[in-house]
Amino acid sequence: MSSLGTPFSPPSAAPSPSAYARALTAVPLLTADEEVALAQTYGAGRAARARLESGGTAPDERVVLLETVARGSGARAHLVLANVRLVVAFARRLDGCGVPFADLVQEGVVGLMRAVDGFDPARGFRFSTYAASWVKRHIADAAGARRAVRLPPKAEVQALACRDAAEVLLRESGRAPSARAVAARVGIPETRVERLLAADAAPVPLDALDGECGGEPGERVDPRVRWAVREALAVLPAGEREVVERRFGIDGGGARSVRAVALELGCGPEVVRAQERRALQTLRAHPAVGIVAP
């Protein structure tokens, strides 16, 4: 470990996941006093940079200012790399969300760098306490980027927690868990769990059952998808299967809105939504869907 008074060089100009791993072993955790010293050194470097940019400096003064800027840059890099563990800890919570783990880590490091820029040790907080919200926000934003409609960072974390809990319950019981069971496992209200699970759904295209349903004329549908949809639909209760077939146009009548399906079945929209939600949870948990789902 380099001393706090000398610049610290990161492993590379564009850190890779392997570089992060090396940094975790090369840079020990900082004490509170070391954090303050590094933050103050970085602050002095920022002030020196501003002085240089203002112009009108004498040659001797410029040399001193450049040295201060260099020490500040080293202190910033040191403070970031000493806290990469924090990034990895949060990234692991969202691992498996569909975004490569390395990308989550890199986004978390961006948040860490933003935190360094805004950290004020005079307020008495440890850097990790201040940086946690920045890191979480950037990692959750990266995880949510895979969705057509992005969730807020807190909802993204909760949605993935609900998914993990549902998968554990499915393995334990052998059947798709209810929203109440998931809510009890994660400690979130049942109504919110229902909304989060629905938002986290990534169902196989259900309108791909027949060649003429959905897509452009002449478009070929993967036979595996057709097989998976048939197999999954077979396990649904008759009422839920009918709702899904009408909602996604599998019955040949084209996809319909919730209100249209409710009118056809002579029930309320909430009944249709509830049946669709239960059906999609069951379909997502079906082994056939798991084989072809992206």
C-alpha cells in the first residue's frame, strides 16, 4: 500500500473485472482518519486545479499547483479503489438480473466516483455510509436498463428479491408460490409483491403459439417456443387459460385489452388482471418455459 502522501495508480485506465479483483487484495480498507486525509488531499487538488484554470499563475506557483493536483488525483483513485468491496457487495445482490456482473460493478464504480466528488469528511460520516446510496442507485439503474419500462432503483432491488424468494419457494414446494408466501419471505406487503412480480415478468411470447398469431405475415416462429407455450398452458386452470388465450390472442382473435376480455367473459377487469397475474406466475415457473426463456 502506498503512503497517503503519494499518488496511488489504479490497475489500468479502463479497469476490467480482473483489475477490480486485484484492487480488492491490493488496497486494504481505510481507517476513518485515512479517509479524512485522502478526502482533504483530493479537496486540495480540486482547489489547485481551479486555481490553474483561472490563469495568471507564476511559473513557480504553477509547479506547486500541478504537484497538488497530482496528489489529489492519486488520493481520489485510492479512496475509490479502497471501497470497491462496497460496490461488489451491492452488485452481488443484483447478480442474475440479466445484466453482466462486470457491467454492474463498473456502474457501481461510477457511483463510487460520484460519491468521492461529493464527500465532505467535516460532516462526521464514514465514506462508505455516504457512498452507499450513490452505488445502489447506479447499480440499480444499470439493472433496470434491460427493461422496456424501467423501475425505480428501490423497486428494482425489491423486484429481484421477490424473484429470488419465489424461486426458493418453488424449489422447496415444487409449485409456484403465492404472492402471500413471497411477501412473508421478503417482508414486503402482499399487494406490492404482486405488482413487483408482475413488473419483473419476462414471459415467453404467448402469441407465438400458432403461426398466424402475432408477428408479420410469413414470420417463422421457433418450434421450441410453440412447444413450451402448449406445455405451459396445459397446466393452467380453465379460467386462467381462457384469460391468457384471449389477452395474448392465442385463440386466434387477436390480442385484447383487459377491459375487452372482461366484457367477453362477463366479469370485472380486476378479476381478469388477477387471473392473468396468477397465470403468468405459473407459466414463468413452468420447466418448459425455463428452457426457452431468454
